[in-house]
Amino acid sequence: MPKTSLNRRTFLRATALAGGGFMLGLYPKAAALAQAGRGAAPALLPANFISIASNGLVTIASKNPETGQHALNMLPMLIAEELDVDWKDVKIVRAGVDNKYGSQFTGGSIATPSNWEPMRQVGGAARQMLIAAAAQTWGVAAMECSTASGRVVHRATNRSLGYGELASTAATMPVPDFRSLKLKDPKDYKIIGTTTRDVENKEIITGKPIFGIDVTLPGMLYAVYQKTPVFGGRAVNANLDAVKAMKGVRQAFIVDGKPLPSNFPNYLNDDPGLEAGVAIVADSWWAAQSARAKLEVKWDEGKWGTLNSEDIAKKAGELSRQTPARTLRKDGDVEAVYKRSDVKVVESPYTFPFIAHAPLEPQNCTAHFKDGKLEIWSTTQTPQIGRTILSRVFGIPEKDITIHMVRGGGGFGRRLYNDYMCEAAWISKTVGAPVKLLWTREDDMQHDYYRAGGFQYLKGAVDKDGKLIAWQDHFIGYGEGETFTHSGQIDGNEFPSRFVPNFLMQSTVMPLGLKTGALRAPRSNVYSWVFQSFIDELAHAAGKDPLQFRLELLGNAPPKGTQGVMDAERMIGVVKLAAEKSGWGRRTLPKGTALGTGFHYSHRGYFAEVAEVTVSADKKIKVNKVWVAGDIGSQIINPGASENLTQGAVIDGISEMLQEISLKNGRVVQSNFHDHPMLRMSQAPPVEVHFLKSDNTPTGLGEPALPPILPAIANAIFSATGERIRTLPITKHGFSFA
């Protein structure tokens, strides 16, 4: 095996982050191991994540963007646990954007399942290297050594060394094959399973400038960007000279745009690249925004300038009476069931609107294009994808693009898309200076990647014993041919597929001139409301208790392990837990007050929820309390953060019952929180959270707790009033939250 030495270059690299200590693991050593055939080098190296100072302070790089999901804490917790250090001795820093960290992505509740093992292995490998260093120092076998609280101990001789004392020697040790590591028994966890506060809590509470909106650079200018009000349009001309003459304005210009080639029409599944618009650059954001108020633009609105929500709804109604374009799944014979004399048949149409992400911090980005290289400060949830898109738009190598991850004030899926990053970079390149681009709330609301709306025409049947025996759904959504708009798709595996003997899922799509995208718990956030509300209708038609009806339906599960089917036993567990904690069927409630329930399998999480709701005579809704039961596997990594995420998901879901994005002449009508509202603090109910631990790998939590709250409240409203919510927002039925 080639000899590896600690030369000047590797020494400098080792000491850079540690402030006098050493980073663990040498790149040449890892490569040499692989070449020598002594086990493949791990895809992730401890040196990329961990540095240990001579005083024992451990610095851990957190690799994923942070927009409120607690990933900044959670990922280092996994490393620190297996490294076997005390949390008080850990300092967390943000990693740079680099492929050496693996996937750097926040979204889809995948941070936990995709990093649960790799991050623990990184910590375990570093611990093994420290043990090897101590064993070499003492001249003993590594198996005779153990660790505790940042020290390696040799019990036989009662000797110990701190990690800081061992770091330089440990840096010369081979990086162990991750497959050979023996990770901790969960009963020995000291950090995993213990609440840790967000490392930036103090900065958030005291208003320190840690968010993307706060970034400042020497010589920085400020920009606003006026995009066409109709998707896909472009600016023909504008009163640029008048705008440039205004106080503080440095530049104003039309951007023709640079769409990226796509395999899909209307940007159905891709970032669009650089969209056309008019940029204004000034000495201050207020000067730029004031100049924007005087901007006059003639737009070429393209082919979508006549698109209206009323016309879309009318077209959907027409399509619902026609033969569906595609059959996604067919089991049994639903039509034969409907003809039987011993069944009750229920038919119901459900309609749900587009909604916006509406994060509290509007989109923003700071960019500096200089000497053919690009530097970005962004709140993106997908920094690596963003770098690739910038490379394609500007025609420069990815190695010449540096992206700094900055804390984002909410994302909910909006920051998966990097349009604002392209805009800021283009403006900086054009004016030759660092530029901060800041969208207004109206920009954010009217140029989003919206949660796809849709129409579902449902039909089902229960037999004389109250058993669900037929289910049919004609889903009318948006797309082209056989391609759905992004996050607006449906497939034949949606529950209760394979739990009902006669099942038919069909679809038809309509063209759409509007960007759609992933919004917290994509698809599930609205399909749960549709399916769980219709299940409630069927339960009442069968004369069954709605919760018991669900348990009986879950009892019809196909054989365990059937591909694409949720684990019915895990779902039954959370349904029963939610029922127990809420006192379902054991409490007498006053008139106008009722319980409603719903469950959903989303992003690998199993959740059931019960809501207690009171409805007044004038249709004012008060959600008195919500009980949540969830199964996300064997470990709750950070209990306080997990409860916080669950409660936030419930509140977010309630807000969605109020929201709608509609179109008039191709334009988004809604513009701010007055017409796309969020639940007020005074309206938010107490949310009681319970986790049912199961013998399964831990999964994520940012999304799966959201979907069941919508049907739980809607079903409670029905039980309290007899009025069924089949169209959102609830204001269309005259309801509002008290």
C-alpha cells in the first residue's frame, strides 16, 4: 500500500477549521485504502464533517439547508452520538455546498431516512480512528479501549486521553470501512432522543441578521424584478428612461429571459431557468421599489392571457361527464356492484384550489458575478440543483459557482425552485456589482409554484353489512397528454387501493398556463381531505361509527409486504392511539360540538388525528383541540423539535382550509395575506402529540403530520352541523374560523 505522510498541505487542510486542532481522516489515506483492496473508501469522510480542537471542542458541519425543519441540529446530533461526545462540547457550523457532503437537500421529509445511517457512520468512523490513535499511543489493542464524553479510556490501566490530545494522531489513522462499524445500541444513546434547542434560537429571538433577507456585502446594490403578470409572457417595452432618472436608481433594463430546454411543456416538471421581466437596480431597496411604482410595461402575454378559473371549473364539469382519458388501476367490477339491490351507492364531487406556499420570508437572493465566476447567498432548499441550473443558464462550469447556504424563513417546498437565484445572478452580471434581489409579498404570491388544484368525482358502495365494497374516482387535473403537472399527479396506488375488492381509478388532464410545484406534503395535503372525507360519507351511509369503519377498512389489507401498500398494522396502531387519547366514543359533547377524524400515510409517516370542533349558528368554527398520533419509526431523534414540527404541520394544514389561488385573464388574483390568509394565533388550537414507536428505521416529520387535519376538521363540521365540505376553501360554504 502506498505510504501516506502528513505533509504541509494535508497539515494545513487538517488545521483550517479546528482552530489549532486537527480534522479527522486524510484524503490520501482513504484513497490508498481503496486502491489496496482493503475495502472501498466510504462515500463520506469524517474529515468533511468533523474537526476537533486541541481543547476538545468538536465542530460538526451540518450539510443540509435550514428553513425551519431543525436539520441544522438534527444531522450533527447523529454524528455526535456515535462520536461519543457531550452535546455541550459541540459547535455546529454550516457546511459549504460541495458534492463531498453527499446530497444537500431539504424537502420531502427525507433528511432523517436518508441520513440516519450515513451520519451515524461518519461519527462512528471518527470514534474508531480516535480509538486507534489511543491504542497506538499506549501500545495496546484497540479492542481494549472504549470511549465516553470525548475521551478514550483504557480500563485495564486506568488511563484516558481526551479527543483533543489524540486528534493529530487520529488524523493519520485509516478511515474504517463503514460496513465494519459497530454502532451504538439505542439503549446507550445520550443525545439521540434528548431535546436540543435550535443552535440559532438566540439569534432568531434577538433579531440577529441570520436570514437570507439580511445578507449585506460591501458595495452591494438592491434590485427588484417585475415579471409578466401572465405566465410565459415577455416585456415588449417599458419607460426605462423615466425610471432611470429617479433618485437612487442605478439601472433599469428588460430581461428577455433564458428558458432551459425541457422535456415537458409549460415547465410542468422543471425549473424554468431565467424568466423574462424588467429589472430595476438602485442604491437601496426602497429606491428600487419606489421606482417600480412608476414603471410602465407593455407585455406580450402569450397564449395564457385569457385563462380564467371559472372556465377551468366549467371545463372540468364537462370532462367529468365524458369517458376518462386513462385508467390508472382497475380491480374487480365497480359497475356490477352498483347494479346490486343490496348496496347503498354514494356519489360526491370534490373540488380543491391552487394555493401558494406563502413563506413569511419572501424569496430573495444575493449574487456577485465577477471575472467569469459567480458567488451566491441563498435560502434555497436545493443548493446543488441550483448550482447546476445556474451553470446551464450562464454557460459556466459548476466549479466556478460558489453557493453559501443562508437560513430561510420558511420554505414549505417553494425554495425547491431556484428562479430567484437565476434572476439575482443575471442582474449582478448585467450591472457588474454585487446585488441583493428581494421580492415583495405580492411577487411571492403571484409568481409561485402553486399547489396544484383539481377535481375528483367519487362514487362508492357499501353492502348490507356496512362493508365498503366499491370505490371509483375520476380525477381531473392538469397536464399534457399523459404527463401531469408537477405535484398534481395521481396514481392507482392511492388509498384505499387494494383495500377494496372493486376499485377503479381514472384520470383526465387539462392544459394549464401556471407553474405548479411541491407544497408541504405534496398531493397528500389535499388527497387526504378528499379520500378521508368520502370515507366518512360512506361510513354514515353504512350507519357505522366513522372511526370503527376506518379500522374495518384497514382490516382488509392485502398480504403484508405487497409492493406499494402502506403497512395497515402501523396505521391501525395510530388510529387507535388517536381515538384513545381523544376519548373517542367515551365523551358526551354539547350541541354544536363534535369530533372528526382522518388518517394518512405520507412521506413514510403514519398519522391519525382527531379534532374537536364547535360550530356556532352563524357558522363560526372553533377548533377546541387536536390530538395527533404518529408512527415515524423506532427513534424520535429530537423530541422537542418533533413536537414543534407536528404542531406546526397541524396549524399549517388548518390554514390551507382558508386559502385559494384563482386566475382572471391569466393573472393570479390573490396578492397578500388579506386574500390568501393564514390562521391567526388566537384561532390556533392546542395540539396534543403522541408518538407510537415501532421497530422501523426512523423517518422524517416535516410533512406527514399535515394531511389528516383537513379531513378531521371537515368531518367534525359535518357531525356538528350536517353540512359536508366538498369544496375548499371553507369560505365557499359560508364558514370561517372564530
